[in-house]
Amino acid sequence: MNKKQKKMLLRIIISAVLMVILHFVKAEGWLKLALYMIPYLIIGYDVLLKAFRGIKNGQPFDECLLMTIATIGAIVLGITGSGDYVEAVAVMLFYQVGEWFQSYAVGKSRKNISELMDIRPDYANIENEDGTLEKVDPYDVEIGDIIVIQPGEKVPLDGTVEEGTTSVNTSALTGESVPRTLRPGDRILSGFINMTGVIKVRTEKEFDESTASKILDLVENASSRKSRSENFISRFARIYTPAVVIAALLLATLPLLYELLIVKTSPDLGKWTYRALNFLVVSCPCALVISIPLSFFAGLGGASKSGILIKGSNYLEQLAGTETVVFDKTGTLTKGVFEVTAVHPDIIDGEELLHMAAHVERYSLHPIAVSLKKAYPNEHDDCEVSYAEEITGQGMKAIVNGKEIYVGNSGLMDSIGVEWHPCHHQGTIIHVSMDGVYAGHIVISDVIKENAREALESLKKSGIRKTVMLTGDNRNVAETVSRELKIDEFHSDLLPEDKVMKMEEILEGKEKGIVAFVGDGINDAPVLSRADIGIAMGAMGSDAAIEAADVVLMDDDPRKISKAIRISKKCLRIVYENIWFAIGVKILCLILGAFGLANMWMAIFADVGVMVIAVLNAIRALFVRDL
Amino acid sequence: MKRSYNIDVDCANCANKMEVAAKKTEGVKDAVVNFMTLKMKVEFEDGADVEAVMKNVLANCKKVESDCEIFF
């Protein structure tokens, strides 16, 4: 609570206590009025002052002015009729309670969310010549400097580990609590928390350009991109207040005129004025207006805690309406790293086939060579490998232990006259021949991510109607992956510009849903920007991906896509609940007030009550851990 | 040219009023008020005198909401 809030709380308490005391004091007439003016002025003096300034500035719909008119009107009615001033003071009191609560709740949420996002430390350790550590301002650390990070400290800047091995907690960035081991040569990002060992890091970015700073910026700016709901509420609020005030005026005058002129009875001024004053009390749209941005703010904060960075409240809103998800294949649904998935030897055993093939690829850096060598880790043994030669577009050959071995595609086998046979497995088939004899083949595929299937099932359960896969890979591979993951539609053999065209086709054909595209950000930028919502995966450490997308998933777990959609739906549900509840209760109060079934107490109570409930409901959008 | 300013305002409705007032100010191409982060982003017309325009923005905002502040 800040000073302003503490002062107000004091005024509220004093005023309330005085009201209770006055209840037991027997006073009449002017004395009674004077006594009740004490709590009234204590609680309401700033409202009255603001009302005055509102008149001076020509602002007739200033809510302070309206509250002032309502309460002074009630006092006048008290003087001329009922002698009851409690209502006027109570109305002012509850109004201030409502304002106070709004200020407190918003302040608390802001603090909560900034604590959530407290991922940047405010110092870095530099080692002096004598070996002692000195704390410096992270802004002063230059690229290439070596900083020391001790166990338990937050990583201040992006860089590479120079010395030391440790495990780090990446949950501030990814939402994943599984620790990661880092060794010299590994990249380390600001926002990580160092856990076990002391490490020295060579910095690669300045403080403001490091990952944690970028994320903080992103999340802060996200709430400035307003959603359609927020824009609607702003426009509604601007119409609502004048509308209710005009209705109040009509309510104060028309029935009077009707009674005077048509029915010819003496008009009950007090009754209709009182009802009109009730209208004024309900004329403030505060509850509505505060709960909507608060809901989105909380939703954005909760999402970023899960490693899902959403760049605007509008995207958070749109995610909920997503009906079609288009995926890039390599790197998104598959690991993007080739692996040996099957070995089919003909004459020697599988292990030996791999052994020989790996040797032939000893000096090659081709992705296929890498995967073969990965499958046979002991490639650097005593076998003799010589005369290694690459045959472009076809494969490699070498002399291994005196034998002439060719490793490559069917074109290579054809060119040396070796009869090969095809494989029923999907993937890239690498044939091997030894001294002119076909030795068998090895299947290399791009492996589907373990959680990809679960991710797609989860998406369907979250209400996605159609899934599409786009890939530059060949049709067979695309078909296998699609079938395995139960994707509705796929397009293969696509060049980058073809992918954009396909996205446009999808956008034109859709029945009404939002189309999201999921890719790895780096080479998918054009498609990402074309889609309604561009989602970049595995963005941790990739500036290009963070720039290009609307939603950034820090790690490469495809299950986060459906989590993002579920967070969005929860947030939007809360927003609609608040809109319907707040507008509904206000209209009910107006109707009851017009018919004399509600008094000012009820009106202000309902107003404040609605605000409290709406704000508490909005905070629920923060809790997304179990979604 | 775009700039971001810290602001102080008490209620969300008032923040909206500030946004409308800022947008109407001469020299302002567009303005967005973010109540949750208490920031106002202003996009100025080409050639506008930033200091002078912001003084007018503050004056216009004070007319609709006497309790607000813009820090520039």
C-alpha cells in the first residue's frame, strides 16, 4: 500500500466509525445535518473538489461530479423530507471504498506480475586480478568480458560458458523445471538461474540486448496492444455514462410532467428525484473498465511464466478463436536432426555395415555422414581408411581395410553397376557396396519428436478443427509423418515461396476460424507474418524468431501450442464473464431503481460489489500452471 | 517518431479518457495509454516539437482528469 492508499484507508475507517457512533446519537434538525456532514466531508472532500474542477473544465460527465450531485441531492431530500442523511454519507463512503479497492487490487497485480517477471539480476560479478569478485552494474559489462556466476545467482547476460560445469534452472524462460547441464562451449542465457557450480561466462550481448531484458520488454509492451474486447469496453464506457445521465434527467423530469399535465395530480418531486439520483450512482463504468485490461494483463503474465510469450492482448484474444493450425515439418514436428532408424544388411551383420559406412564418411560433414557417425560412435578405431572421395550428388567412397566401399544413394549404386534393392521403410535410403557386391542399406530419417503425437491430440481436444502440414521434404516422408500424427492435410515438396502461397490458399478457404502457423522462426518468417497468428517454436536465444512471430514459445515442445490456446480460452472466458456480469448487474440496478425497488444503498453496494468480484475474477487469469 | 512516457493515473476509465485527450492533441499522430503498466506511448506528427506537444497533451489530460501526471 502506498501513502495515498494508506491515507484513504484511514479516512474510510474514521468515517465509518463516526457513522456508527452517530447512529446512537439522538439529534434533530440542523444539528443532525451538521453532525453527519463531518464524516461526509472527511470521506468526500476530494470528490467534491474534483467535481468543482470538472464543472470549470466543462466536463459534465465526470463521475466525481455525478457522485457529488447524487449525494448532495440525497442530503437535500433529507433536509426537506426524511431527515435521513445516512444514505448520502454511505453512498460516498462506499464509492470511496470501491475506488480504494480498485487502486489496491491493481497495485497488487502489478507488483505480482513484476515479481513473476523478476528474472533479471541487478549485478554481475567480475573477477579482479587478485581473484576477488566485484559486483558491477550489468549495464557496464561489455561484449567479450568474462563474468563469474556463482551457485544460486541469476545469470545477468547472454554468453558462452568458458570454464566450469553446472546445472541451470531455465524455468523463468521456458516454464520447464527440469534442470539443464551446461559445459564449456555451451550457450547460457540471462534469466537462467545457476544452481550447482561456479562458472565463468564470456558475454556475447549487452544487458539490454540479452534474452531476459528482451522478454521483459516484450511482456510489458504486449499489454499496450489492445484486444477487441478492450476497445469495445472503452467505447461502451464512453457512451454508457452520458446515456445514464441523460436517462437520469429524463427520469427526474418526464414522470413529473406526466403526472402534472396528463394525470393532473400533484407531483411527488422527492420520489422521482430520488430515483434519478440512483441512476447517477450507477453511472460510473469503473468495474467494467478495470477488469478487462486486468484480465489480459494477468493472462499475458501467466503465459510468460509458462515460457509462452504472447506479443499482444489482441493475439491472446485471437488464440482462443483458432480453428486451423498449420505446421512446418522439420524442426517443428520432427527433431530436424537426421538419425539412423533402420539397418538392413545383406551379407555382413548390421553392426559391421554401420561400422564400414561410418568409416567411409569419416571425413565428410554432410548431415547424412553426421547421422551415420552418430550411430557408430567408435568410428575412430584402428581400421585403415584411405582414398576417401566424394561423388557429388551421389555419395562417398573409400578404401577401408583394403576393401573398396561405396556409400550413397541408388544413383551411386547404378553408376558402379551394383544391383540394389529398395526398402519399404520411409526415409532416405543409403546403400552400401563392398568390393562391387551389394552389402545392404541403412535408413536415415528425420525423427518425429516424442511429444508431437500428444501435442496433436491435445490440440484436437482444445477445439482445433483442422491441422495442416507444410514441408519441403518429399511426399513419402510427408505422408508418413502425417499419418503417424493424424494430421488432416499435408503439402510436400514445397519451396519457401510455395509455402506462402499455400498459406494464402488456406486463409482464403477457411470457414471463419483463425489460422495459426507454427514454425521455427528463422526461415519461416514470411509465412509467420502471413498467418493470422504466427507462432515460433524453440525461440530461446533466437532473436530472429522472437522478432518474426506473434507468439513465441521459448522451448521446442509442441505441446506448448495447445497450452497457449487453453490459456487464451481461459482468459477470454473470464473477460466475457466479467463483461456480462458487470453490464448485467448495472442494468438490473437501473431497472430496479427506475421502478423504485432499489435505494441508493443497494445501488452503490452493487456497483462496488461488482467491481470487487470482477477484479478478483480477473486475477484468476494468472493461474495457468495446471492448464 | 515514437516515445514512451511513464504516467500516473488512478482508475482505468480515467486512463481511457487520457488516451482520447492525447489523441486529440495537435501534433499527436497516435497515442496509446496502458493503464496496467502506467505507460503512454505517443507517435508524433512529422516535424512536431516533442516538448511543446507533450505540454499540451498533459494540459488536455488534466482537463479530463485533474489527478493525472505524465512524466517527461
